[in-house]
Amino acid sequence: MPDIRPSADGARVLADLNALRAIGAYKTGVHKPTFSEPHKQSLEWLMQKLPDAGLGAVIDGIGNVFGTSAKAGPKLLAGSHLESQNYAGWLDGPLGVVYALETARVLNRDPSVTGAVEVAAWCDEEGHFGSFLGSRSYIGQVTEADIDAARDRTNGRTMRDALADMGLAGQARIAVEPGRHVGYLEAHIEQGDTLESGQLAIGVVTSIVGIWQYQINFVGEQNHAGTTRMAARKDAGLALAKFCVAIDERFPAACGPRTVWTTGRITLDPGAPSIIPGGAEMLFQIRDDNPTVIARLEELLRTMADEASTNGPCAVIVTKLRTGAPAMMNAGFQDAIDAASKIFAGGRSLRMPSGAGHDAQMLATVMPAGMLFVPSIGGISHHWTENTADADIVTGAEVFVDACRRILES
Amino acid sequence: MPDIRPSADGARVLADLNALRAIGAYKTGVHKPTFSEPHKQSLEWLMQKLPDAGLGAVIDGIGNVFGTSAKAGPKLLAGSHLESQNYAGWLDGPLGVVYALETARVLNRDPSVTGAVEVAAWCDEEGHFGSFLGSRSYIGQVTEADIDAARDRTNGRTMRDALADMGLAGQARIAVEPGRHVGYLEAHIEQGDTLESGQLAIGVVTSIVGIWQYQINFVGEQNHAGTTRMAARKDAGLALAKFCVAIDERFPAACGPRTVWTTGRITLDPGAPSIIPGGAEMLFQIRDDNPTVIARLEELLRTMADEASTNGPCAVIVTKLRTGAPAMMNAGFQDAIDAASKIFAGGRSLRMPSGAGHDAQMLATVMPAGMLFVPSIGGISHHWTENTADADIVTGAEVFVDACRRILES
């Protein structure tokens, strides 16, 4: 151990994570949708653990659990979420909560540490009822009307009914207390294979990418698939296929080093085997942490659409559905994680953006925020086979504790 | 008039077609689904007209109307259908029935003609309840169980209920009487723009093309659209788009002069904006009247699939769903139409395959069959704006009558 100060207890971290996995276990993962019985039990498990870290436990009116400290000095907020996607992995969420809990256990009673780590488990990061409802509520972006309207996307249960079943109906929601925290730190599995393929232990998140989403429509001419000569056709489906291939050919020269783009849905109209499609539509998404890159790609997309419309035979129309500003992670927090990685992970760390969304992007709008990634085996995510090597989990916990200590000290 | 023998009465033909258009009129077209009230009235209209042509009128248990002659000598069967696609054109079907009726009126009472023309209106050529149910019933390919199972594809009404509403429940179906007819002749609008673009009046159908249908599946890897690097992706949707473009590039060198191919439906799995599609599927159709061309194209398709699978990153699997043998039209009937065109259409005729299916392809399996096309304005089909110039309708009738006369004489 290259540092004489108390660090994470790896065995305790693994025991806690496995205790949470046992609640709502599904194969080697978990099925723990927001406000399900296993989710409720997981929140209760956390509330029972918080006093060990010198924290008072409270759950608010949207299901956020907080561990709050009465200790003097700076306070750092740390956490993640405890619900899962349906039939998904055991670490997506719990890893960050257990790291925060462990850090509070190590640092809050260490007399050499001024200040304390407070713990948060944000509700519904996985979006069963909405989008980052817990962390967005905390930063003041969720109205009562939003909650009135929210329903479980799997079974249609209203959020009001779910909150009542949790015993939370009518309970106040806790909002950010300006000045209380020096910042927010969150650990998470990478959900990609960058760390694993580079044989690295720690991802130092530089930003959480924004998501720009487009609907691209192709206007052709519906006609009989038997009687219309090839030369006379205005096949909207073929125009769409050519556009997808053109994106694949032209985006690499214009994109940034980590830009990703995806056509997730394609629809042909009318979609019958004997009819030449008169219309076609694709949902297209670009993610990057650099708005300049996105602007360049969006311009390219519109240029390509204009070219295709001019060259024919189908008109191409690009409609922007969603603009996502990236969230930048605090530079000092990145340095703290890097410094901790040098000591506990042999410097096997990489600065990288997060392609997925996280609660930290909400917190980043009200306080300095940072994120630490641990490797995902095979890059697998949102599936019950999601996993991280025990050694990597322990290394991540050690780095997380040390990074929090450095942030509180700075 | 270059021929002194009685020919079609153009004004009577146009009056009959317009009378049928008035039944179930929709804008300038008709809405006359199989067994709808307007369809029923159209069949009744025909049954009242048949005696003018010296024909006895009968409707059978599947809704086929026949005009039968007691005259001695050879008998030629002629006809088409009276129902329409939903909200579609006024000539698709009625043109062939009225030509047949007009020909019977002209020839059956002409003492110089030996034999007679008999008229048929085949039920449900448009496939509201099945596929060519009327003509397939006549050639013995529809079982009672098929009728039990048939439902209106628009509203789910059972065919049994529809037949009962028509007063046809329990009525016998009329089957082909071997040796009764020297053959079958059908007139139809082209449904394409070949005749119009060549300033031609008559299409002499050489064959009705077969339809070969394939399901092509692409097997990739479903993954997170934010965290999966472009280089690590196995995007089944992109593989499909590339395959569509490759077909567009490579089929023209291997196809026949009139081959057509169509991708009518595309599905991505799971089809969500933030998920890289792990699977993709396309429905692909090839039509030609030459099985050798089809065999060559199918081999090319399978070669392309193998190449794509080998080059990766997605496996491509081609499954044949349907093999459609083309129906060849009788050579003597083609000569008869051509000869009639020389006299009544100034020879402005073209031998051409039919890309669309017609009842004649069913009749061709049990007797010599032929088809005559008239031009479609703008090639429009299965839409209420479908139309043919009055002059072309009259010319077509004159050619049809003369062609029938020649067939009966030969």
C-alpha cells in the first residue's frame, strides 16, 4: 500500500455490492425497476447503512435517499442510483452508491479529514418514469405537474400511485442547498470497452456528451412494385439507404475523436412487399462533448440532404428533435482522480468523455462535478451479463476514496 | 373505318364504364371493395346487361358472374373484375369486363361469326379477402376451408358473413369445364407508363411475371448508442443500408430488360433511438418473366450476402419466401391482338410482359390465355386519379373485339 492513510476496505465494498445484488437478483444481474419491491428494499438497505458512516438517513418525496453529515467543514456530495434497467446489471448505479458509502465510512470518522462526504442515491436515473427524475428534482427542474403526468413506461402505473405505495405520498422533496457542497463526485461502470481494450483501470471523465437527435424524412412516390420501371421510380427507402451509407462515408472526416452517431429506427411508408415506398423516415442521433463538432456535423448533414434533394429523385428533409448541451466535468476534480490513480492504480487512467448520460450531468449545472469510471468487461451494458472484475472494483473504490479526500483537502 | 365488319361501339363502351363509375364513386375514381354494396350493385348491373349480348346471367357461390352462351361453335371466355382497391381507380377491372360485354354484344349476334364470346367477372381479384379468389376457385384451387378462413383485410369481416350478406351462402361454385373454351382473353389498363412514354396504344402481353420474394436478415450486436465506439460496432441497420445500395449498384448488370426489384419493408431491432440495432430485416421482391434471369439474380443476391458476411461485421442471411412461376400468354392470341392493332390502332402496339398479377395468370394454367393493355395516364395505378384517355379506351375496345373475332375464326 503506497499510502499510509486509511483507504477503502475492498472486502466490505464487494460484500455491500453483493448484498445489493441479492435484492431483486436476476441470473447474475438484477431486475430492480424504479419503485419495485427490490428497489424499495435497496433504498431501505442503504438507509440502514448510512449511520455507520456517521450520516443521518432521509428519503424525500421523489424517492431520493440522502446521508447527511452534521460535521463541520466542507462537504462533498457523492452517489449514484440503486434502481436498474429491466433485467440488467448489478453494478450500474449501486457501484457509485457503495463507493460513496464506503468513502463516507472511511473519511467522515478520520480525524485527519476536515469536512465530510455526504451520500445520495438519486431516484429513477434509469428513466422508468421519466428522465433523471431524482437528480432533476434536486436541482429544481421537476414540477408537481411533471410528477402528476409521469407513468411507468413498462406497465403504465402512475408515479403518484408508485410514490403512495412507497409511503412517500405528500412528502417534501429535498432541493439543492446552495453553498452546502464543494461539489459532486460519482463513480460508474464505463459501459463501453475503452478502458478494457487499453488495459486501464480508471476513466477520468472530462465531460458527459450531449445528444443531438434528428428525424430525417425522404419523400418519394408510392407506386406499384410490379408495373413501375426501375428508371421511373422515386423509391424513398432506397434514398434512405443511400443516405445512411453516405453518412458512414462522410462523417469520419468531419467528426471528433470520440463522436458517435446512430440510426436507431427506420420506417418505410406504406411498408408493404409489393409497393414502392413513397416515404421513409430515420431517427438519427449524434453524441459529442464538443458543440463545435456537432455544429459541423449538423451542417454536413444538411448539406448532404440538400445535395440528395437536388440530385433526386427524392427530397430529403432534416428536422432537429433534440439539442443536448454537454456537461463539462470540473478540472480540479479530474486532477484529483488522476492523482489518486497514480497512487492506487499505477497511473493506468485515461481522460475520456462519457457517451452515456448520468446524474452528474444534472448536478454539474449547480455545482462542480466529476466522474470516475471503472472498466466494463466486454463493454457490456444494460444486460444482466454486465460485469467488472473484482480487482477493478476494489481499485476503483481506493481511487474514489483518495480522490474525495483530495477534493475535501483542496 | 378500315374494316367493314361490325366493331365496338365506342360511345356505348364509355357509357357503360361511366355507369359503373357512378356506382361507389369516390372523387374521379371509385371505392368498391369486394362484397361492398357498390360491388354488389356493379355485379347486378352486369347481370342485367348480359342478356343484351345473348348471354344467360349467373352468379356463383364465390361471387363470380358469368354470361353463358347457348350458341353452337367455339367459345372464347373474356372478362376481368368489378371490385376495386380501396379508394382507387375506375378502370382497373371494369375496363376488361365492359370490353368483354361489348365484344359479346358485337360478335354473338353477328351471323358471320361462328361461336360466341362468354363473359366473366372474377370476384376479388384485388385481394380484399385473399388472392385471386374468384379465378382460383374457377380453376379448382380454392377449398371450402380457404373460404372459412378468409377475412376482409380492411375490417376483419369473415368471407362467410360477406357471402351470406350477398345472398350467396350455400350456393355452388362454378368450375372450369374442360374443352368448353378455346381460351381466355382479358383487357386491362397497363398500370405503368411504358405505353404512354412510347406514344403507343396497345400492349400485347407476352407473359405475366412471376414474383420471387425474399427475407434478408442482418445479425449484428445490440449495444449502447452512447458508449460504444464507432470502430467497435456491429450495426445491423447500417449493414442493411449498405446491402440495399449494393443491390442498386450490382443488379442492373445482371438483370433482364424489364426486371424490377423492390425493398418494401425494413425493420430494425429493437428500433430505439439510443440503441445500436442488433438485428435488421428487409422484405425484398424480384419480378421477371424469365426464370433464368431470376436464377441469376438470386445467385447474385446469395453471393453478395456471403461476401457481406465474410467482410463483416454483420452476418447476412437470405431466405426465399415465395417462388412465382411466370404465366406465358398464348402466342396465337398475341398474334391476333397484334393483327387487330394494325387495323384499329395503326400498329402502335408493343409486346411486353405484365409486371402486375391478373386473373389471366390463373386461367393460363387451364387454357390458352392472352391479355391486352391500354395506356395508363402517368402510369398511375391503385389511386383514384388513375385514368386513360377516352380515345385510347375506344381504340382498345375496337382492337379487343377484332382480336376476339380472329381467335374465334382461327
